[in-house]
Amino acid sequence: MRVDGRTILTLICLTLIGSGEGQAAPRTGSLAAKPRVIIVDDGGGGDVALLDSLGARFALIELTALTPLMRQADDKRRIVDTIKAHIQAARDSLLRLKHDACESELAQAVSTVENSLVRFYLPQLAAEVYLWRGVCALRRVVPAEARSAFHQALHYDPQLKLGPYFSPQVRDAFSEATSSLPTAPLPSAAEMRQVLQLDRQAAGLLLIRTRRLDAKRSQLAVLALRPDRGAYEGVESVIIKEGLAASAELDAFIDRLTQRLGLQLAVSRPVAPRAKPWYKRWYLWVGAVVAVVAATTVASTLRRDTVDVSVSWAR
């Protein structure tokens, strides 16, 4: 069998090119990785067993972990400074008995709070806005609005206390609002979408709420929000009896919840890109052309044009 020099070098080049076949390009994600899910524990009563079970299936991101991103987003718009300026202007208007101007300033402050993330990382400031709105409503003789504003302030800051400079009228109204405080409403889906948008890799957000029904029972509820949805998805809820946190009922609830969440959030789960076939990689073909040209050049300079190759097979 006779093989010339050009053939040998060409075969070597093609062998090198073919060795890249089947090698996958580095992936930006892994299908085996847990989907990232933001956890919002509304009211601080999330069950430990529930969180442990969710953590086995998802990569849980607590709301507090996103605080630096929230502050960064609001700092670009000078949110905190704007709110403080409105509060100060409202207080000055109260002193000058300009109640309509006071309400106008506080309405702008409320709008700024609702269209920012400040209530998540600085709830005391949001509470102060509604506290002064309640005071302004009392001056305008609208007690129902004052009560509603005080309720909202207490929802943001349950430890809110009045300073010594408030009048007896304000103190009585605030005390009455405190004693009649209703259950806080769920954060709206629009509010939670602002949080979800902070983490582009998150597959969804879970809102967990525990509500005390009586001395021995609590209701645990979980709602899901996906990036492609504008409303919550009612997921699961269960009534937990005190002292039965490890009961079969709770275990079954957690099993149903994780299975259902796995189906719902998988839709938004990032998918790793497929590697390009070797023959679609341009740099391999450029290398092949260079190698063939080099092979032709080298072969033309060889003294002997052919090489004897002997091949034998053992019988």
C-alpha cells in the first residue's frame, strides 16, 4: 500500500478536526441546578418544616438578601430623600394650618412609597408617611381616613409609637386604631413583581403567610408569582393545630405543595443552551483550511514524494 506525503498530512489534519466532534461547549446553566425562588415571609410566621422542604427542591432567596439591590435601585431615583422632603413640607403646612397643602404633599409621598421598594427595606419611613397622613386627616376632620392611615402605618411598623409632641386628639385616635387593627392585606402582585424583577435568574416568588385563628390554631398559606404572570397563583393552604407541627397533615401539605410548585415554576426555569455541533464551529473549518495549505506546502518540499507503508495482519 503506497501513501504519498500529502495524503498523510491531510489525514492527520482531518483526525485533529474530528477529535472535536461530540465535545459539548461550556454551558451557562445546568439542568440539574435548583431553580432560584424568592421567599417572602409575610408576617414572619413561616413554618420551619415548610421552608426545609422547599429548600430541598428550590434554591431559596430570602427577601433580606435583595436589600442591597433594592437600595441601589431606589438611590438612583433619590427615593428616600424625596419622601423625607414631602414629610417635612407636610409638617410645615400643618404648622401654617394649610391642610390641603399638607394632604397634597403626603399624597405625593404615598405615591413615591407605592412606586418604590423603600417599604421593604425601610418600613419605618413608609409608616411615618401614613402616620402624618392620619394626623392631617384629623385636622381636616375626616376621622375614617385618619383611622385607615393609622392602620396602614401600623401594618408597616407594628412597633410604631407616638412622640410626646402629638396632641391628645391624635393620641386617642391612634390608640383606637391600634386596638381595632385588622389583619394586614396581602402585598399586591404588582408590589411583588418589583421584587421579582431584581433577580432575573429567579424562576418565581413564593409569598408565605401564617395567620393566627385562635389560641390553638393557625392557617398557613402559600401563594406563587411567576415572572410571566400578573397575578398570584393560589397554591395551597392548611390549618395547623398548635403542637402538631410534625403531624401527618402538615407533612402531606408540604408534599402537595412542593409537587405542585415543581410543576408551576418549572415553566420559568432557565434552560441550558445546547452545544453547537462540531461542523458548525467556524474556527474548526478555518483551522482545517490552514492545515491543508500547510500540508500541501510541506509535501512539495519533501525530497521523496512517496512513502512505503507495510501493513500486516496477524492470523
